[in-house]
Amino acid sequence: MRAVASGERGGEDEIVSRLRAAGCVFAEDEAALLIEQFADGADRDAAVARRVAGEPLEQILGWAEFAGLRVRVLPGVFVPRLRTAAILTAVDDLRERGELDLPAGALVVDLCCGTGALGVALRSRLPDAMIVAADVDPVAVRCARTNLPDVSVFQGDLFDALLPGFRREVALVVVNAPYVPTGEIARMPPEARDHEHHVALDGGADGLTLHRRIAREGAGWVRPGGVLLLETSRAQAEATQSFFTTTEWTTSLVLDEDVDGTVLVARRATRRAS
Ligand SMILES: C[S@@+](CC[C@H](N)C(=O)[O-])C[C@H]1O[C@@H](n2cnc3c(N)ncnc32)[C@H](O)[C@@H]1O
């Protein structure tokens, strides 16, 4: 078999040029990944064509890197974003300060799990916890089950997906629910707009429909003293926080400059106000 010279069709230079012309900012890195993954010329050409047409690299490769781990990504499923690692840093910081009590068997929920990336990353951090995951999208559930083969991944609407016995028993919820206002989806990059299921993006008219519901409904599932970590955006952070400022929760906001992530930390009141 003759090696493909880098300037020839299917060679590295040619792929970089095609990717660059299509607007891929990290054309060299992407070309290297596509070449490594697709050894066969026809497969490689098809993969490059998909990328040039705007499909997310991770959906073409079938995997994404998240927090140093490789996570399987099925077509249509939300590609884990770097900023979501801010939730993991928040978990680490809370534990370091002794503010997150997770005894062996503590129930941890990756809600709106998508690929299950957060659950995968938490498994190595919290090997003694009982981690479960849930999502409303059946393709996301299928994807998360491949990434978390030994974890229960439930399908359903927010907390309703969980077992009734989990009520007021959950020690930690990590959740990156959709928060893009419906009207802004059309202005998102085509990678998201055309290739991620809209249920993974659409946060309702003001983007905050799910955040309101999580604040209201989460109080019935998180145990007293338990913690809920919710990704939001800088612009929406105060509004997100306002939904939790009731007698049920105490809250703070974490801005993680390293990954440009914003996380609401909500702790469930230990006692109901009378
Ligand atoms: C922004 S994605 C985040 C996925 C994953 N947690 C991550 O960070 O990569 C939001 C996820 O929430 C799910 N979702 C949307 N509405 C939901 C609902 N009502 N109940 C459960 N999951 C929902 C979507 O299917 C999608 O997988």
C-alpha cells in the first residue's frame, strides 16, 4: 500500500486546507484526529466531508474528551463542553472544605445526563457513591448507558425519571440542563443548531424554564443538607440563583475562570421553615 503524501487527497495538508476553508479553527488538530481514527481512505474522506458540512468533530469520531476522559458520543447527543468541568471543580472544592458529606453508598444523580460525561467523571472521584443518571432523550439515555455500563440510567422528565424511593434521599445532584432561550437557538453555530437535539439546548422562552423547575422540584428529592450543582451562564446566573432563594435552599455562585464556567451551588435546608 502506498502512503498518502500530505498534499494529496486524503493527505494531512489537503485535509487541513479543507477544514480551514470550512472555518474549523483548530484545523491541524482536527485533521490529526481524523487521520488517526480513519485509516481507510474512503472512510477518511467521508469523515472529512461530514466535518466540512458542519457536523461536530466529536459526533464524527464517536467520542469526546471530557475532564481527561474519553466519552462516547452518539449522533444528536449534546457534546460535553469544557465549561461543564466547572461542576467537577465545585465538587472537589466542596469536598476539600468538608462541605460535601458523601458517605459510602451516598446517592448521586447526574440529571439531564446527555452522554453521561459528568457521571463518568464523578465515578473515579466518588468510587463509593451510588451514582445514577437520567435524561428525557432516549438517544442520550442509550449513549449514557454505553458510557456508564454499571450505572442505572433512567429515561424521563427531570426528577420524575428517578425511583420514588429516592425522594429526599439524594446527597448530590449535578445538572447541566438546557438554558438557551428558544429564540437564540437559530443563532447558535450550525454544529449545535443542526446536529444536537434541540431538547438538549432549548431552555424555553427566557432559557430558564428548566432552572425554575429544578429549583421547585429538586427540593422534594435532595436530602436535608444535600447539594445541587447547576450549570448556568454568567448572564443568567442571578436569575437562576433567584429561583433557589427560598426557605428550601441556601445558595452561592461559582465563576470558574479556567474553563469559563458558572455554577450555582444550592444546599438543601436541613429543616423546613415553620
Ligand atoms: C445541555 S445538555 C447537557 C448534557 C450533559 N449533562 C453534559 O453536560 O454534557 C442537556 C441535557 O438535558 C436533557 N433534557 C432536556 N430536557 C430534559 C428534561 N425535561 N428532563 C430530563 N432531561 C432533559 C437533554 O436531552 C440533554 O441531554
